[in-house]
Amino acid sequence: MTVRQMVRNRAPAGGTGTMLPQLMTRPPRIDPRTKLVALLVVNVLAYGRVPQTMVFVLAAVTIACLSAVLPARAGIGWLVAFAAMAWLWLALPRVWTGVVPGLLTVVGYWGTRMMVSIGMAVAVLMSTQPAHLRAALAAWRVPSVLAVPITVLFRFFPIAWGELTAIREAMQVRGIDPGWRGWLTHPLRSAEYLLVPFLASSSRVADDLSASAVVRGLGAPTRPTSAIPLRWGLADVGIAAALAGIIAWAVLGEGTLGGGLR
């Protein structure tokens, strides 16, 4: 018996029932399957042999996604890091030649692509709830041996980031500067005060998430019934059309999907 059938059976006559809002959740605004496909497409294009303009198009898509889910400060930080990598890749060879600038150019070339990949991964991670991801993987018939670790991993990173923020705030209360000045003046002390409690906290969080997964029955041999309805909307259609256009440009344009340094 599905969750919808249980709700109908327990609902009072002449109405839809008061248990429906408690058992059923609203569908996500953007289908998590669309986000996962977009993440895959962006990564394939970012690490492929594509025109230079394609990298900046992917960067624009990434910053738009980050702006929708993260504070403006985080988006500006990502943009500054991407601009620095792009300068090493495109501008440095014009003003400095030699072995060292050649190595820095390679770092900038791959760094721009890594920034796009990391930025899209963060956007998908921060905008997708673990329950929605689990429902998407179940809809795709992904085996539990893969779905459970992926779901736990998605849940781990936001909690770990919150623990890291709390540790930094505790350091500030005790008069220890955890910012870039502290790392430059006392790198070993900053690493000790920040990493040691963070590793201990991460171990505790991992144990709690593993226990929570077992309690929820994520490792059960039977396929669980999802209470989250997944359906495509106008936003999914728009994202699919944009991805199709970008793929067509990459395949039919001057770049071909493959690899190599241009």
C-alpha cells in the first residue's frame, strides 16, 4: 500500500483529510533529476575541448546558480577566484614568457574549469534537500548500495560547513583570528585550533548520519515508497532547453567534446 492510499483510507469522509499535509510534501520547484543532469553536462563541457567563450558561458551559468542559493559574499569570492585563474590562463602569457609562466598558464587553464565544476556542485548541493535527492535516485532505480552513500554525502557537507562556521566563531570569541591574517602570521596554530576540532566533529557527524540512515531504513532490501512527488515544470523545461542549446554549440561549433589544452 502506498502512502497516498493510506492517506485516503484514513481521511475523514467528505474531505481530503488533515493528514495529507503532514505525510505528503510539496514537489520541489526544480526536479532534482534536472539538477543532476545539468551538473553532469556542465562538468563534461568544462573538461572538454571547447572554445574559450564556452568556458565563460559556463562560468556565467555557474555564478547565476550560486547567486540563487548562496549569499552575495560567497558569489563574489567565487567570481574573484575564477577571474584570477582566467588571468593566469589568458593574460599572463602575453606579459611574461618562460617555464614558470607556462606552468602558471596550465594551472589557470585547468583552474577555470575546476572552478566551474566546483561552483555547480556547490549550487546543486545547497539547493537540493537529501529527501528530494533520495526520491530522484529511487525514480532512476539506482541501487541502494550507491543511493545511500550519495544521500548521506549530500547531507554531510552542509552539516560539516555549519560545524566549521561554529568553530571559527568560537575561535573569534577566544581572541584567535581564524581569517587570512591568522593563517599568515600563525599558520600552524590556526591549523591546530581549526582542523583538530573540525576532524573530531566530522567524525561525530558521520556516525550520527550513518545511524540516522539505518533508522530510516535506507539500507532495506525493499524499495521504499517516496512521499515526494516529482514532476517536470516550466523551470525544468527551460533548463533542458538551455542545456540542449549549449550542447549543440559545443558539438556543432568550433569546439569538440574531447580534451586537451588549446
